[in-house]
Amino acid sequence: MTKKDYIPGNDAQFLEWTDKLFTYATTHATRLKAPAPDDGMRDLKNDFEAALAKASNPNRGKVDVLEKNEARKRLEKACRDYAQGFLARNIYVSNVDRERMGLNVRDTTPTPVADPTGQAIGVVSYRGSAQLHMAILHKEDTPLDAKANYGHRIYFDLRAPGATPPASGIELTQSRFTRRKNALFTFLPTDTGKTVYFAIRYENSKGKSGPWGPLFSSLIP
């Protein structure tokens, strides 16, 4: 919903708004699968209407104004509770319904998600037998957009001793996604002595990947 408050600040307009809300919600209660405003809410509306009439009289006193303000607070709270409890997240309430009840209309425009930028690289350290710990860092000489860089896709592959190393991250066959800035890799005992090659790409919240980061490697302990 928009940030604008749907309840009018002017007392007379607020009373008109409650009439509109109560009438529409009661008429369409079955279709909206929501209870109509109950007798308690209608009593609060009647109390406020009467208090407003007294407070609008030229001969009003301070007590009349105070009673009107208190009556409005009670009715306003009941209306907000009703709108939030039965209408705000109700899948049967359309934007047309919200508009006709004087409620805020939901913004259905998708939030644009920028493409990931920049590159990331990892610093690998030994954690234990057949285990490697990776700290993920942003490559300082590349652009950084924290909003677009939702997480990291770590690509990796193992090569036996003497095997031809990959030329770039494109050749890596396995991957893991993480939103953290570190990752722990546990390999099989039989992988000890092999070389694992890594490359990292940022991903945005839609799963789109950014540029390939540099290829780097480590020997599996």
C-alpha cells in the first residue's frame, strides 16, 4: 500500500468515510469473504456522530470537544483494526474494492531489480582434513551495487594432479549459492591431494548472474 493514510484528518470527512466503508463492506461482505462491520462499530460511529454535532455547536464547551476527540479515537481504532484484520491482506479484495471503500490501493508495479555488477573473489584457508574455508570478498577494482548483489554463486570443480586446469569459470561444472560472505567446503577423503578451482559470480534476487570473478584454486588437504 501507499504511505498515505487512508483515514481523513477532517472530522466531517472522516464521518463520511466511515459511511462509505460500512456501506460497501456490508453490501459486499459475502463476495469479500469478510464480516460486515458489527454493531459495536456502528455504536462507536453513532457516538462519534453525536459528539461531533455537539462539538460543532457554536455554544460548545471544552468538554464537548474533548468527548468528540475521544469518540473519534475509539472509532478510528475500530476502523483500522477492521481494515487491517479483514481487508488489507484479503485476496478477495481487489484494488477497485479498496478504492471504493476509501482504502489505500496496493502498488502492483514490480520493483525493478538491477543487474549484478562487479566481481567477487575468495580467500581460501585450510579448516581440517578434506575441508576448505572460503572468505568471500568484493574485488576492489570493480563496481559495487549492494542492492543488486543479492548473493554469491560459487562455481567449483576438482582436478586430479597433473590434469589440465580450467581456462575460466565457464568450465566449472558444480555450483553453490550463498548469501553469506563465507563458505565451508567438505570433500571426500579420496579427494585429498586434488586441486579445486573456484570462480564466483554475484546474483540478484531474480537469479540473474553478474560478471565472472577471477579463477582461483586451492589444494585439498
